[in-house]
Amino acid sequence: MTLYKAYVSIQNQHVYYYPDESPWEFEVVAERNIIPIFQKLFDQVKMVESSNFLRAQKPIELYHHDRENDQYDRRLKKIYALIHEFSNEESRNFIEQLPYFNPRRSEAIGQNH
């Protein structure tokens, strides 16, 4: 099992194979077949963003009732879950601090609404 490094940029929505290619936020180490999954998810996020732009022109549709926003959030969570699985301890700790990775925070938010 050969592992490869890749450099993931959430901000640029891209995966880089060399650390000096462009700015990145997370380094991942995974088998070769895992790394393209990041880019596929980023491509899906871009498609959802395009449809969100068109949907945003309809002022009557509320954000929290919008399926496209749910699709965007779901894919972003998948990206962070992959990063969490294949990154170093520092990155995992950071991701665990995000609101949807903290079960107690999620329960508290659910009780307040």
C-alpha cells in the first residue's frame, strides 16, 4: 500500500500534488485512489454554487428551505470528513472544533430552536 501526499485548499476548492503549487490549508496522506475524491467533491460544490447563484435571484425562497444549500453543506462536510480521516493530528483537532463535529454543541443548538 503506497501512500501519497496531497495538499487541499478549501478556499481555492482544489487539490494540489506539490506543496509550492499554490496556497493550501491541509496536507493529506492517502492511497492514490482516494485523492481524486477530493477534487470530485470540489467539482460538485462548484456545480451547486452555480445553481445557488441562479436560485438566489428568486427572493421568495428562504435560505433555510433551499435544497441546494443543503447539498453544498453536505459536500463540504464530506470534504472535511475526508481531510479528518487522512490528515495529521493538528488538522484533525482543528476539524473537530468545527460546529458540526462537536456533538454537544449540536445538541445545545437543537435545544435552543
